Amino acid sequence: MLATTAPRTPSFRLVKDGTPLVPSSYTRSGTVGGMPYQGAADVARMYRAFADGATIVLQSLHRSWAPLASFCRSLELELSHPAQANAYLTPAGATALAPHHDTHDVFVLQVHGRKHWRVSEPVVDAPLPRHRSQREQAGAQPVLFETELTPGQCLYLPRGFVHAATTQEGMSLHITIGIDAVTLHDVLAAVLDRAAEERAFREALPLGFARDDGAKALAEAVAEAVAEASRWLASLDTSPVAAGVRRRFWSQRPPLLEGQLQQLERLDRLDDHSVVVRRTGSICEFDDSDPSRLRLLLGDRELVLPRAVEPAVRRLTEGSPMAVSALADLLDGPSRLVLVRRLVLEGVVEVRA
């Protein structure tokens, strides 16, 4: 990947002894089709920096490498929290990042070589993205334990726990799977967003509220706003909030379309004998908010179909391979072929070769 795919920043970076290297020291610029580009890996300079003790970090590999894309998607489907993947290639006797905490949960998967880890107490319990790690604070935290990971081992780091890793003998490669927790703070933010529809919460603060002589009026306005919010929250229907949090998660999962060109080629030969199966990792969630239409959440878009095809869609997305003719009790011949073609086009199901 490093030597043959010409990655560009910010999909990779180099760090040494806890400090990021300046990208211009290991990247180059050029042109493609007469259009300029910057930030492409200068492989020779990158490898020299590695030999000099720099760690190579490949970022967001779940977006560019199919095995990790599939693995992260399987975690997302199981956990209902977003997952991401980075890789860290560290030379012998080197430290990549200084002691720090992450604001997402981390699974460290040791792939090659050995790496020594030191885990310390959190500075902030269950931090949010706003609770950024401070090097001096993190480095001063009491150490909880130290361990050395070997290939095939996994270390789980809940968000907030301070950690640092070093190699000793030989290079080390590990992958971090980050789990970006959807929190109750996110739920409260969604509730607050709904408050914008209430006339009472769109009132302006008193004129001159920021002046010294406006302090009393401001305090009274704040107290009244909090009291009004308490009354509003007591009567709030939370079902739409929960539905919105669920929809937001499913609407941010892009489709995994490896092999889709071959699928499109097979559509011309699709018939009742064709065997189809739900694509691994595909998103197809049923939104029952509209009784008149079937609404499917497909990750980055919504598909609207006639409500009458719902039983057929549910059967097709159960996960078991089946011939198109298996829908004969639900749809006539032309209708089931049209439905299957549409779901193949959308990346929900695929035709077996």
C-alpha cells in the first residue's frame, strides 16, 4: 500500500517521539491530467524517516481497504456505534505518540512484532470530543498496568484511559479499531434541536442584557427560560427523538460496493433461476414512519417503494440465498425481477455467480 498506491495526506502521516513530522518532509506534489495535486507520499523520503525512528500512521483504513471496511461494518451492525480503523507501523526502539487519551473506545490489534503498552488512569472519565488530551496532564497520571502485545493479541482501552506504546526489538504493526460512542449528550443535543420549534425558546434576551445594569434582567430571563424548559421537557414526546437518533446512525453508514461492477453486468442475465443473497455489510433498515410507502434506509440515502413489496423485501434481506422464483407467492414474474434488479443496483443484494 505504501509503495504502490501513492497515498495522500491526510490518509497517512508520520510521527516521531510524540511529535508529528511536517508533511512537506515526506510528501511531494505533481500533476495528473494537467491538474496539480499535493500531499502524495514520497516513498523514498518516507522510508528514510521510518529508518530514522518515525512511525507511519495510515488513517481511516476502513475507507480504503476492503477487509477492514468489512470488519468495521460488522462491528457497527453489532454495536450501533460508528467504527474506524488506523494502522501504526513503528520501527524498533521507537515511540510514536506521547501519553494521551482518546475520546473514543479503542481495540488495539497487534499484527506484527511486539509492542509495549503503558496504561494510566483517566484525566476525564468518559470524555467527549471537546475533552482533548493535554500532554502534561496525561503524562502525570498514575500508571495502572504495563503489558507487551504479541501478534494475535488484543488490548481494549475504554475512552479516557491514558496510554502510550513503544517498540523495543524489531518493527511493530498494530491496528486500532476506534468506536465513536453515541452518547446521552448526543441525545440531549437532539432534544435541544427540537426546542427550536417552540416559540418560547426563540425569544430574544432583554435589551442591554450584557451591560452592568442589565444583569438582573438577564438573570431573570435565564431563570424563566430554565423553568420553561423544565415544563417543556416534562411533556416532551421522546419517541421522535429516539427515532431521529436511530435514523442519524443508519444514514451515516456508506454502502460497501466491492464487486458492484460485476453485479451490474449480471443484471442483463437475471431471471427466475438466478440466486440472490443479501450483500454482506449492506444497510437496509425499515422506516415505519410512513404507513403509505415503504421507506428503506440504505446508509447514505433513502429508497421509497410501494408498501405492497415489503414482504418480498424482508424475505430478500433475511440473509439466506434464494432463487428469484422464491418470491412467486408474493409478486408476479415481472414485478419480482424489477424489485430484485433495483435492490442489486442499490447494493442491498447481490447475484451469485
